[in-house]
Amino acid sequence: EMRERLRGMRVLLNDELKKVAPDHDFSHLVRATGMFCFLGVTEDQVNRLKKDYGVYLVGSSRINVAGITPANVKYLAESIAAVL
């Protein structure tokens, strides 16, 4: 079911972020529901994600969880960690 997949991807992203950015708490990702959630990074960091890593999200740091896959979650987490 899609809801379970989305939850699984939020958990996977949180787990990867714990590895690469242990000083930051992204546990809110796991508590979120639905297809979208907020990373909680600044607009400046969002712009760096777009420009330097090809990670596209809106200025408020809202991401489409459906776009996260086991194949890209490590790159996504590493990119987020790089702009923190």
C-alpha cells in the first residue's frame, strides 16, 4: 500500500540522515504523514541542494516523499548533510 511505502521511505531517510548528520534531529520526518513533508532546512540550504546537488524541493523545504527510493535515499541524505 502507498501509505506504508511512504512511511518506509521517511524512516529510511531518517535512518540515513542519522548516519551522515548525527548532530541533527530529523525524527520529525518519521512522525509526518502523507506524500509531502518538510525537511526543516533554510531557503539558502534549499537553494544549495538545487544548485549543487540537483535535489529539487520548494523554498519551504517541502519534499515529495514519493520521489524517495531505496536507490536514491543515500545520495539524498548525503546531499542534505552537505548543506547543513
